[in-house]
Amino acid sequence: MATFLLLVTVMVILAAAATVNGCPPTDRTALLAFKVALNEPYLGVFNSWSGNNCCLNWYGVSCDATTGRVSDINLRGESEDPIFERAGRSGYMTGKISPEICKIDSLMSLVVADWKAIAGEIPSCVTSLSSLRILDFIGNRISGKIPDEIGNLQRLTILNLADNAISGEIPASIVDLASLKHLDLSNNEIIGEIPVDFGKLSMLSRALLNRNQLSGSIPVSIAKVYRLADLDLSMNRISGSVPADLGRMRVLSTLNLDSNSLSGQIPSSLLSNPGMGILNLSRNGFEGTIPDVFGSKSYFMVLDLSYNDLKGRVPGSLSSAKYIGHLDLSHNHLCGSIPNGSPFDHLQASSFSNNDCLCGNPLKIC
């Protein structure tokens, strides 16, 4: 018991000392090694990284008030910080993310975003940062693969790797990120299929996987992510049909599947879901008729079904919709008269152009 009390006393003393004296030398050394691997020539964001106390006025560095350990690194190349306003420019930085940063095992957020020219790979050791909640490398030139053991980061809530040159497949372990709420892998060079058990990400609210080279089908398990509000799989090579269960998701309000190789009929559930506000299925191979399932609760800010192989008539129930902001049914094989009703009053002829035999306002009289 005495030994335990002595240990607790020592830990309290060390924590107090850290608070007074600043970050531990190991954290400072790791930060300086991280700095050496980067080059920021215009703004001088690293000029403040001097002195022994890296918890005191080091730009973008924050520390835990209790332990004195470095907890957050927040370096954004697009910011309203006065340093950017004075320079009259956004950030630009070259170099790479040094693995030395992984020696700061107390990190809760690691943000090195929008610097345009940071290259190299994501250090695989970041998967050992068990306290990490935010990992944000958006807007650089980072290449290589997402670390295979990314699923080790059980506390991670935000994973943002968009707008880079990341390749390889989505690691199977990504579905183990039990706390993940925001996933953005858009605008990279990621190949392969979306993990079939993607639905295990039960806390996810946004999944942006657009502008990659993903193939295979849409996993049915996605419909189990009941918190998911925004799903963007556009501009990939995804094929097969759309799971009807996606239209039964109560929170999903934005679904972008355009510019893929999807086929089959459009599930009626997608069009009858009153919570769906943005639905883009354009530039695929959908066929059959447009389900006539709209109603007084239908409220679409965007409904784009253009560039498909849809046949038949424009659904008459569209005229009963509460609101249709942008509608595009062009470049299909639709025929017949366009329904009357307020949703159609503000639409341009381009919304219905390049079909087989449509007529009525705003096209020629039937």
C-alpha cells in the first residue's frame, strides 16, 4: 500500500512539474524532427517553434493542461488566422510527414491540411497513436496506401485524407473504427471494392468516397449505418444495382452515385423517401421506368436522373411533390407529356432535353 501511495505521489509531482516546465523533452524533440521534414517558405509558421517549452506559443501546438503533454497539432494551409491575412496568401508547404511525430503518443488530433505540396506516405506508425481522435491530411500530395492497421485507432472520429494521391485499396480494418463519424477519402486513386461489412461503422454520419477508382458493388450493409446522412460514391467504377434498403434509411438525405456503371431499375424507395433531399443517379446505366411514387412530402433540392436508359413517361406524381428545386431528366428515352404542377413551373427545357418524344411545358406543345 505504501508503495502504491508513493507511486501516485511521484506521478502527481511529475504532472505538476510538466505543467510548470512545459512539454517533456521527448515531445519537443519529436516536434522539431517533424518540423525538419517540412519546408514552409512564405508564412513562417514554424518561426515560433523555438525555446524549451513547446506548450507555450508554438504555432499550431496545444498541450494537455494536466499532463503537460502535447495533445494537438493543428496546421492548416487555409485559415483565417492573421498570419495568412498579413501575407495575403494561402499556405504552401513541401516535404513529408515524419514518422518521428508518432513518438508523441499523447496526440489527440493530427491536422496537417491544405498545404498543397506535402508528399511522401502516411507513416504507418500513426496507427499506434491510441488517443487519436482526428487525423486530417486533406489537400496535399500524399501518396502510398492507407496504413493496413488503421482500425487500431478506436477513438478516431474524423479521418480526412481527401484531395491527395493515395492509392491501394481501402484497408479491411477500417470497419473497426467504432467511433468514426466522418470519413473523407475523396479525390484520390483508391482502387478495389468497398469493404462488404462497411455497415459496421455504426457511428458514421458522412462517407465521402467519390472521385476514386473503386469497383465492385455497393455493399448492402451500408443500410445498417442508421446515422448516415451523406453518402457520396460518385465518379468511380462501381457496378451492379442499387440496394433498395438505401432508400429506407431514415437519416440519409444526400446520395450521390453519379458517374459510375450502375444498372438495373431505380429502387422506388429512393424516390419515395421523404427525407431524401439530394439524389444524383446521373451518368449510369439505369433502365426501366421512373417509379411513380412521389407525394406531398417529397422535397428534392436536387433530383438528377440524366444520362441513363430510362423509358416511359415522366411520373405524374411529381406534380404533387412539395418542392423540386433542380430536376434533370435529360438524355434518356422518356416519352409522353410532361405533367402540370408547381414543381414544373420554374424548370427549363434543358431539364427534359434529349429524350425520345417528350412534349408539353417547357418543351413544345403536345
